[in-house]
Amino acid sequence: MIKVLHFFKTYYPETMGGIEQVIFQIAQGVAQHGCSSEVLYLSERGAARNERVGNHVTHRSKLDLHVASTGFSLSAFRDFSQLAKEADVVHYHFPWPYMDLVHFTTRHGKPSVVSYHSDIVKQKTLLKLYQPLMNRFLSSVDCIVASSPNYAQSSPVLTRFKDKVEIIPYGLDRATYPVVSEEKLAYWRSKVGNQFFLFVGALRYYKGLDYLLDAAKITGLPVVILGRGHQEAELKEKASRLGLSNVQFLGGLGDDDKAALLTLCYAFVFPSHLRSESFGISLLEAAMYGKPLISCEIGSGTTYINIANDTGLVIPPQDAGALANAMRALAEDSALARRMGERALLRYQDVFSADSMAAAYAAIYRKLVS
């Protein structure tokens, strides 16, 4: 049994984002391929050992402070060092500059793999300061994994390390998602109907939600936004200012509610406009539920999931008019929407299964250990 230690700044049940979902799916899946997984993360709740999430063990180190979206912890140096000694492989999740410091300070000497989730896009000034450490860190690890060929080819960082880059698309296991009761479906049908455009995700700067609100104003089509984040108050104020009675903000909800909304929605809209969106787990979730997709061409994994004019519609980023036109095109042609949804489901089944992802990571672990 190969023991794998994952290290990331946050994890379930503390937060419920896309990277957390990827770590969960990897940890769950590799168990069938002879690997056991543990996850170390930082938490404001303080330190704890040997908690369980699904079929694997998690550990918390005390989060001491946040600087520029980077969590820091004094105790994590010790915690990581102790856990790494027991592991056969260390699995990092990039970007997180503090992680690089821990890697070099602890000198754990174990084989290491990095899941490269995103370029650093927003903090350009800090990136200049961090770049020497980042380059040294990526040079020192044994394998770097990108989630799509699109991102590997368009990332200026990954192209510098292409000799050690592997491509493993993110995968989801439908069996880990709840079966939605008829009562839950009826509840949400009474609240939002079943002809709405759905967005699911954190309300962050790179998600393009300003343009979705503008498109909702242009079209008058019903839009449901599920998620919380730093932009929530700002977006709600804009929706109020525009008089958008056709837009509903639902905040953060549980998995049962998310599954119900994915089941009911007419189409899924994902207007992320910056490369901070390296993939789009919720976009993949919508494909798994057989929904037609709308996304932007930003040279990332979003257009590895959503193939233009096949699984959905692909538009230029930061273009509310193009987004409105795409929404209208699907709304006015139910046969087209249904056909694209069917194609999205087929692509999920062919390319993005959780077992394929887990098998590929397990093969990397075995190669590193041998």
C-alpha cells in the first residue's frame, strides 16, 4: 500500500471549492489502486489529527494569518514534517507559496508530485517576488500534473517545465453525489421553476458574474446563482441597481440542493473570463448532469470540457452581448439545448471519469516510489 500525503491550504469540511473536490475525488479513487491518502490543511479551528472525510484521513494545522490569499501556519512546518516521514509520496496542490517554503524547510526527501491547478493571475507584483521561489520549487519536484492539454500549452509556467508535465483531466464520480428526492425537486421547482440558467461557484473576481448580470438584463431570462464569495454584496447591489427581478442569489447550499438545481436547470452558464479559472469543476458537474454549457474561451480547461457547438456554446470573455446571444440561442431552441446536453454527458463519460483520474495518479505514485 502506497501512502500519499496531500498538502493544501484548505479542505473539506472547512471549504467546498473545486480544488477540494479534486483532492477528495483523487483520495477516494486511488484507494482502489493500492494507495491510501491523508490530507494536511490549515484551519482557523486549530489543530487536529486523524479526522475522516470519506474513506481517507485528514489533519489540520492551525491557520495563523492570511496574506494575499496565502495562508500561513507556524505549526504546519512541524506537522508536515512528521506526516511526510510516514508517507511514500507527497502530493502538493499549486499555487500556494507557503507550501514551497514548507517543502524546502522540512527537507523531507520523499518523491513529490504537484497538481498544477492554476497560474497566478491577479497578484502580478507579488508574482515577481515569488517567481524565483516558485521556479526553484517546480524544478525540485518529480512530476507536475496539468488538468488539460489546453492549459499546459497556454501556461507560460508549464511550458518552461514541459519535460516533467503530465496531463490528467479532473474526474468526478457520480456515485459520490446525492440522489435527489422528489420532495427536494418539488421544493426547488416551486422556488425557481425549471427553465432557468444556473451558475454554481464561488463569487470571485475571475468568474465573470458582472457580465452574467448584464446579460440577464439584456435577455430577461431567469438566472440562478448558487455560491458565496467576496463579490457577493457587490453583485447583489448591482442586481438591485439594474432591477433584475429575474436573477436569484441562493448563497451557499448543501450538496442535496446543488444536485437538485443541477437536475432542474435548463442550461449551465459559466462566464469566467480570466485564466485563474484553469478548469471549472462546476462546469464539469453540469456536463455530468447532461446540461448544455455556455463558457468563455480563455485558453484553459473550460474549453476542454465544453467543446464549441457540440457540448454547448463558447463565447469571447468579458462580452455581455455575446453571453446574452448564447443564452437566447439555447432558450429559443430546446432541441439544440437537449442535443448539446446529451453530448456534454457523453463527453463527461468518455473523458472525465473519477476512476480514470485516480488510475492515472496511482500510476504516477507507483512510478515515483519505484
